Amino acid sequence: MAKKKSVSSKPVTLAVDIGGSHIKIMLLDYRGKPLSDRLRQPTPVPPTPENVLALLDGMRAQVGDFDRVSIGFPGVVKEGITYTAANLDPAWIGFPFAHEIMKRWRRPVQLANDAAVQGFGAIRGRGVELVLTLGTGLGSALYVNGHLCPGLELGHHPWRKGHSYEDYLGREGYDKHGKKKWNKHLAKAIEQTLHTFNWDHLYLGGGNAKKITLDPQPNITIVSNEDGLTGGVALWRDVSI
């Protein structure tokens, strides 16, 4: 009887999800399947680059070896540099995050907006797809036939009464308005984004997705928060980030 061929997990990706409340890491195989447990730690206070990097060094030491790194970051990212970080610290503005990780860990790095990474773990790759992540703030990512349209920051766009989408749908909006009203605001935001982007499918994720009480629709999917890590492998396939 012929021996079964062993399936290599290479290249192994260390996926990192930076959040305003928590930081998570996980090892993934070449298909995006988990090779380790998900490690989760509170985001340090204050969430400066120095403190976040120190925490990541400690978390990295708790997992096995890896070949490359994918990072989701809550802000605008271009060419490995973080340009906004509304829910972290002003010191992130203009910070060469990807270069710093490459220097520390001696591995190649891909860095993208956290909602974009979560979207890569969830989308089907057909038509216009929008991802909204409901957490400390509001993340957003738009795709056309599986390709990311980079730079979308819908959360900070003015929406109602001089306030942004994030003011209503982020953590502070939830705490201020309560679950029932927050869900009403979410329903209105969904309708507005449909008129704005004419999306074919909407994905809702993030830590507060579990608080959604809206009736499910065929073209709206609530996705696992783990997609924020498993989508990391796709960063190495998409050249538009």
C-alpha cells in the first residue's frame, strides 16, 4: 500500500489582530487554517507603539516558529506605515510598524487595516462586498470581486447630527444608547451603506457583532471574530493592499 503523502503547513503565518481593547495572535497554515490556539491579551494602557510592541514580543514567545507575519491594525495603513489610530495613541501617526516588526522578528511582514483583514477571512470574492466591524470603533472594508479597495474609513465619516458612524456604532455609542437603540442605529447605517455602495453582500463582524438583534437577511452575514486572524494569509495574495 502506498504511503499517504504528508501535507506541509508551510509557509506558516503568524496572524496579529491589533484592537482598541484586545490584541490577538494565532499561527496559520498556508490555507489560513489555525495551527495554534488564539492568544488574547488586553491592549496595553497607554496603547503606544512601544507598549504594544513589548506585548507582542511576549505573545510571540508563546507560539511556535513561523515564516511570515500578517497584521491587522485599526486605522489607515499605507506601505507598512500607520497613518491614523483613533482608538489607540497619537504616537502611531506616521509610525513604520511593518519595518519595526521586520527588524525585531526578522520575518517578512504584511500590514493592513484590521477590517480589511477580517474581510479577507469572510468574503466570497464575488461582486461588491462590504465589511463593517463593530468593536471599540467602527472598521470598514470594501471589495470588488475579491480585491480590496484600500483606504476606506467609513467610521469617521459624518453621518447624523454632526456625528460620525463610529459615534453611534462604536463602543461609546453602545454604552450611551443601549442595545435596543444601538441596533436601530445599525439598521439605519446598513440602509445608508446600501444606498452609498450598492453592495451585493454585507458582512458584520467585530467584538460587538454578538449584540446584533436584527433579523438576518440573505445578503447579510454575521462573521466570526476569528476571521480577523484567519484572513491574514490572504494579505500575501492580494497586491492592492
